Amino acid sequence: MPSVDHQPGRDMILTHLKSFAIALAVLLPIPAAAQGWALDGFDPVAYVTRDAAVPGRGDISTSWRGKEYHFASEDNRALFEANPRAYVPGFDGLCVVGLAEGRSEAGDPRQFVIIGQRVYLTASADRKQRLLAEPRGLLMKAKNMWVKLRP
């Protein structure tokens, strides 16, 4: 006679849930902040080719200028490796509006704008709208600050 504590159906469900959780953890991108990934793990090529902030995969990456970039596909990695400057955000990913206002602060990789042929980041959706409303003036101010910040 089975013990009162032993529930075969419940044990099987728990085993399947554990297996599912492990599989999910392997398939989903690992939180980028914990990994130190550039752009919090977002694919820099997708900004240009898909006009979208697309999470990169943990198994598709390359290093450039001391940062680890991740990609949604092998094709995107190949495009990046052929011409990284075409895909890396301007001002090293700092918020354009923050720079224009004299501050050095990280941009949010989900808040991007393409102006001309260049990707720029902002720290928030509100700042993105400000940049879109006044791109030339803010970019000029940001560039002046960027020159002062760079050694």
C-alpha cells in the first residue's frame, strides 16, 4: 500500500515542471546585466535591419573593442563582423539627450533612434521623443559634450 505522503501523479508533474524550467532557462536569453553583455544583450544589427530592439542569443556573439555583442542570428553576427561601426550605437551607447544636457548616462537599448545611417540610444521613451523632435540640435550638443568626455 502506498504511503500517504507519496503521490505518483504529483511527483510526475513536478518532474516535468522542473524539466520544463531547465529547458526554458537554456532557451531564453540570460539576463544581460548579469552577463555584462553590450547593449544588455540586444542585437545591434536588428536596429538597422528590422527597426526593432531584438534580444540576442547567448550562443551567438562576438567581441569588438572589449565588449561582447550578441545576435539573434548567425547572419546578423556576420553583418556585424563585416562592419561593426555600421551597427554600434553612436556615443558608445550613451543617452543622446543626457549628453546634450551635460550628463554621461547610459542609454536604454530598447529606446533607439536611427538618424541618417546611425543608431543612437536614449534613456527613456520621453527622451526618445525629444530627440526625434529636435535631432540636429541635440546631436550637435551631444557631440560637443562627447568630445569633452573622451580622453
